[in-house]
Amino acid sequence: MDEPSTEQPTLPISESLAEDFATAYANNFHFELSSWDLKILFGQLSQMSGKADVDWHTAMTMPWGAAKLLRYLLSLNIAIYESNSGPIKLPDSAIPPIVAPPSGDADTEQNRAFYALAIKLHNELTGEGQAH
């Protein structure tokens, strides 16, 4: 006897742009986290005042499952772009500092694992430790 399928049928999704759909450019972002979801604020660097300011213009909030899926799809798209165009070069001023290692009361197994992940991701961002 065949086992019952656990696959859910996929419903076709119709794609269309909302009447108030808008596009915007962002070269800065900020994250706000909660237990329920992730909010990403998008903005653009403005130097009109004579100093560097960010004009925040859009926020997008999504549940953590959607954020994880977004991370996966962004990684795939970056990999496709870099395989076609070469590594994306970031100016040194755009590279965030390395996360400090845990110490004192914060030196837990969980924080050491997070630190190792942060170093791995930083190395992927900068291309350090990779064959060229």
C-alpha cells in the first residue's frame, strides 16, 4: 500500500503591481527586531546639509520565516551576480567592524557560536580567507 503524500499542492500565484506601487532607491538600512518579526528601514545617504545624514523613507516588516527566506534568496541572487560579473567590491568605509568576542559573563557556548558565525560571515563579506 502506498504511503499518503505529505506534499501540499502549490497554488498558482498571480503577480500584479498594486495601484499605489512605488519604487525607491536605498543605500542604507537599519534593523528593528522583535520576537514576532523583523523590520528593515531603508534610506538614502544625503550630504546636502554638509554632513552625512540618512533620509529614511521606507520600512518593511516581515515575519522571521519570510526574513530567513529573503536571506536565502538574496544569497542566491548575489552568487548569480558574482558568478557573472565577479566579486562585488565594497569600499573599506562600508565594511562593518568585526564583532567583539564574548568575554566575562557573556562568554557562553551560545555566544561563542554566534561569534564564530559572525567571523565567518564577515570573512565572506570581505573575501578574506578565500582563494582568489
